[in-house]
Amino acid sequence: EAGVTQSPTHLIKTRGQQATLRCSPISGHTSVYWYQQALGLGLQFLLWYDEGEERNRGNFPPRFSGRQFPNYSSELNVNALELEDSALYLCASSDWTGADTEAFFGQGTRLTVV
Amino acid sequence: GQQVMQIPQYQHVQEGEDFTTYCNSSTTLSNIQWYKQRPGGHPVFLIQLVKSGEVKKQKRLTFQFGEAKKNSSLHITATQTTDVGTYFCAGPSNTNAGKSTFGDGTTLTVKP
């Protein structure tokens, strides 16, 4: 069974541009989570989508947005890129039906803003 | 808001020595999860603890959930070079559905 897949693996953008990151969850999983992992730092929760709706978001500005498609894949969009947006962006999926379900992570997209 | 803290931030050990990382939450957790992230890799789920005082073992790894369900520990016996990586604990928010709060992780290096 395929795991969580993310694309692209690496992405280089200039300041002010927009970045789009994609995630395909494990088959059967309806929940997708996005995390930002800046160099040397922990995982910061960004967004949670379930059944096509945004269920929760972390403490990030509105220029971080996303959506979930009917097939449960998801996009993360970052507008007006800033240098400090450079980080590894991880997507995870689960078949969340409550609070007690583990998440499976993708390999991540390494975003570099220059 | 809810905070999940891990100590130590870094741990350097000689191969064969034991290693322990501690996770403390500012709020009671319904469960706690542990992940391992190898250098350059992505986090991989290790285990989930649900019951108060629960202890689970995976080979040389022992996971414990505190009685008050606010703290947890991961202990590795006789570390090996394959244990290198960053170990994260994560707890779901009791008030913020779907949100898990991760600790900042403990990075383990093992000297052969």
C-alpha cells in the first residue's frame, strides 16, 4: 500500500512569489495535516483538513492556506513568500475518527525562499 | 495554550549506553504518541499510549505514560548507531479538535 506522497520534493522560490505544495494521503484516510519544520526546530501545526473542510489551523498568517479535494488529496499554498518560510513542509494523513489515531507522514517538501 | 515540552534537547551517548527523553504537557492528554525522525527523513510513528501509567515495550525501547497523563518518557536500552535521530512526542489538544501539539524533540547522537 502506498504511503503519503508529497510533491515536489524540493521547491525554490523567490521572495514575494507563491508556492503550491501537494499531498496525497494513504488510501482510505480522510484527514490531512500540514506541518512546518524549520531548520533545527520542531513540528509546527499548520492546517488540518477532513472530509474536504478545513477543521483547524495553527498560528500562521492568512497567506498560508490550502484546500482538500474530493479524493482527499490536499494542497498547501503559501502566498507572498518570505525568507523565513524556508522549511520542510510535512503532510500527514490519518483516518481520524477521534483523538486517538496516529498520523503517517510523507517525505516532505523542502521549500527554499531566496 | 497547550504546551508540550521535551528534555533534553540534545543527547550524545556512547554506543551501548542507555538514553531517556522526557515529555511534559501543560494539560492532561487523552493519549500521547511518539515519533522518530532520522536525519534527513520524515517522522515515523512509533507508538501510542492511552492508559494512565501505561508501559509499552518495543525491543530495546520502553515507553511510559504518567499516572496523571501529563508526562511520558522514552527509554532506549543499550543504544545502537541505528537509534540516531530526533524523537518527538505529540499530544492531541483536549479543546482543539484534530490538532496535535508536538514537542520540540530530543536529538540523539550515538558515538560508535
